[in-house]
Amino acid sequence: MDYIEYKQLFEKILNDPQPAPPYDNEMYLDYTKLNRSRMKRWDKQLTLDEHLVSCLKKISSPQHWVIITEPWCGDAAHIVPFLIRMTAQNERITYELQLRDSEPFLIQDYLTAGAKSIPKLIVRDESGKDIFTWGPRPEGAQELMEKMKTDNADFETIKMLLQNWYNADKGRSVCREITEYYCRD
């Protein structure tokens, strides 16, 4: 699916009087509503690093980006808008969004420490060979998550601290990490 279809999926889920699992659970429905709001905000105000944009524009061979995500994923709400904006910088980059919990279950081939962590970016060349993968979150957010797990933080604390981290970071870490791959000069 493309980004427009992905955003339409949020609306479908939120407007369905009897949403399918896991959205029949009010917690997942609330996450989806919150994530829709986050993505709208990022779509309006995000900016990409100029050096990254310059490097993306220099890509000379076709690439296909596969972004594995889900509407309920808080990390994805902060990252997917940036990745989509990156793809728009060069017509040689195509993309698709795949849902983690739906066929073809591509996430099974891209586990993070044995877990189906998302979002996950898979960048492929024109023959379909993986060039690199990235995700599920920027290093700083991952370090924060690992520290909270070590500290046995409760889920509400984890959500709040990650939200604060993403708001303060403003997408700079995602841009920097993708820049590290594309701008090796």
C-alpha cells in the first residue's frame, strides 16, 4: 500500500463500529487515534536534513523501499512520515508499506533480536536484493528503550519517555542515520 492508503486505513479502523482485532481492543484503538494525530502533525511540520536530501537526489539506480509498520505502533507514527518524505526526493525511489501482522508477514525475515519490532525499512536494489535495512527506531530511542527495560519501567512510563524523546529529536536522528548510509563521502 502507499502512504495515502495507509492513512485511509487509520480512518477505516477508527470509523468502524466493530473493528477487527487487534483494534477491537480499546487500547489499540486509542493508540491508532493518537498515532493518526502524530502523523498528521509530522506531515505538516517535518523537515529533512539538507545534506540527506542532496544525497538522496544523487541516487542513480532504482531502489525500492519496503516499510513494515502498523497503525497501532507509536514508533512508526514518528518515523514513517520521514521515510515517506525521503522517498519523494528522488523518482528512482519507489516504496510500499506492508503491515507487520498481515500476509506476506515479511517481518519474519527481518527480526530485531528475535522480535517483530517495527517500523522496519528494507532498501532493495532494482533486482530485489537487499541493500540495507534500518529500524525499528533511531539509536537514541533504542538506547532509551533498553535502559527502561533494564530499569523495569512500566509501559506508561516507557510510552511517555519515548514520546518526549521523539518530540525533542524532531526526526534528526532518523535523518542522520539514513544519511550515514547514503552520504559516505
